[in-house]
Amino acid sequence: MTLLHERSSMGKLMGPPPDTEQLEAIYRAALRAPDHKELRPWRFIEFSGEGRERLGELFAEADYREDPHVGDAALDAARKKPLRAPMVIAVIPDVPKVPKMAQVISAGCAAHAILLAAHALGLGAMWRSGKYAFDPVVRKGLGLEEEDEVVAFIYLGTLGGRHKPIPEHDIESFVERWR
């Protein structure tokens, strides 16, 4: 329960990236996400090393296609986004036999399992989506079909900063009870 109660996103991540053993544990956790008829309706694209730079180029190209007058500073900032962590994992719903909503929810559960597994291993993780997850240039560059989407870009690494305080939430303001 401590893991579930204390997991939080870590915005500052450093190297090294997760090692082979850690990645195996992370993916094993993701593969336990609930899904429709055990089809595993998602897949992962892992970016490390120069792969993060290639992803950054896709982000910059997406910004340029959106606004051909975008400045060099903004394009450089887009290129650097995947470099904020030593590894990025894209989570993509990917089984047409499953209703779209079920795919997306299951992929979201797999992404959450990645976050929990990283935390359990003492790693830091941050779930990011934002405009690049929905951008057609990025999706095409990742080899996705037009109807495909990215549910999450999970940034993984070693904790690079201090833990921010975990806010307490009033459970009663989130729960409606019918008795």
C-alpha cells in the first residue's frame, strides 16, 4: 500500500537509464495490466541514446509543421524534451479487435504499471502526453497508423532531485456513496 500511496512523478531525472533487469521487471508489470480477453491491446516504443534525439527531431518537425514561422529557440526546446531523461517509453494502444475505449484504458493501466514498477525499483518516472502524443507528424514518424495514438510518453531515469511533498487529498470530495 505504501507504493500506491507514495508514488509521485519525478520531473528531474538523470542517467543511467534502467538496466536490462530493471526494464524486464518494468515490462513484466506493464504486461499484467487488465485488458480485454488477454489480447494485450498495446505496445511500447523505447527511446534511449540517440533514439531520444530522433524523437526530439520529430517533436521539432511537428512544431515546424504547426507553425513554419516558429523560432529556432522553440525548435531547440522541442528537440531537448526527450533528453530530460535517459529513457522514454511510448505506450500505444494497438489491437483493432478491441473497442477503442477499452484499448486506451488498458494502455493507460499498462503505463501506470510502468510508473509503479519504476517507483518500486527506486527509479524516477514521469508520465507526459501533451500535444506531441496527438500530433500526426509524430505519430507518422513513429510508424503509427492514422487512427493510432500515443497514450503516454513515460520518462524514466535515476532520481535527480528531491522528492516533492505528496499532497493529501480529501477522499470524501472524490467519492459519492449510494447506500
